[in-house]
Amino acid sequence: MREIVLPETKPALEWVNGRALQKVSPQRKHALAQSVFVSALLAWAMEHGTGRVGTEWEFRVQPPGEDRRPLVPDVAYLSYDTLSYEADDEADIPRVAPDAAVEIMSPGDLGRDIEEKIRVYLAAGASVVFLVDTNARAVTACDRIGRVTFDDRMMLSHSALPNFSMSVRSLFEQPKPRGR
């Protein structure tokens, strides 16, 4: 197997379906959902001391029997069980899948590319991939067992993140002005 190395660009490049794809610069709805998700996940990880959280964090993932390739989830959680607290240098660009990856759909995303990213994350060892659809105001949790969709009236949780939960609605509501 080989390792696919792409040049450093802004926005970052990912390897999906046999080609380099540049991440899309997020629009307001995407940025809001990303900010709220990372804030909730970071607060949970800090409270429980379970791992690292980041946005637009490059991972070098390798499903069994496949090439190692770069993927850059919108939000990622990497537990200390997967990569120890002491392995700080290795955490800069981990050579493992995140325990949880969050992908927020962008207008130009192709369904086949989204499905491939989900497949690769899970095959490489991720426990869950959360797919956020800002237009449908829903989040789908994808794992090796199947998929569960949470609408904006529900609380989002998954067994891969014990004691973590957040309001799906919070991902889509911008802060209201004072007095409203």
C-alpha cells in the first residue's frame, strides 16, 4: 500500500474517490453548525478528560488493504485511548482515524463523495461519523451497525461518546439579539 500525500493548501485538500478534493470555504450555516458542534464536544472532552477535539484537522487514515490518505473532518474527536495524551506530536497529523468525525454538508458536495468519506472513516477505525445537513436541520449518526437520524426536536448522542449529548436545534440557531 502507498501513502497519498497532497500539497498543503488553504482550504485543505482531501483524497476522496481517487481524486484530490479541496474543502469548501464554509458559509454562515456551515460555520455556525461547526462552531456549535466543536464547542459542545470540546466542553464534554474537557469535563471528562477523554481526548482531543479540533476543527479542520488533517488525519492520515488507512482502511485495511487500502492506501493511506488525508481526510479533513469539519470537527474531529480523538480519544486518549486511541492516541495517548503523551503522543502530542503524533496528534498534529494523526495516522489513525478520529473516534468521531463530523462532516457538515456543503452545497457542492456530491453524495458519492460524502458516502465514500463515511465508508473510509468507519473502515479505518472511526466509531461514528456525524453527517450534519443544515438544510434539513438534521444530523445522521453513521456507525458500523447502521444510521440514525436526529431531527431538530431531538438530543444528539451516541454510545461512542459516553455522557455526551447536545440539542440538534442548537446547531442551526444563530444567537438572538438582546431583548428578543
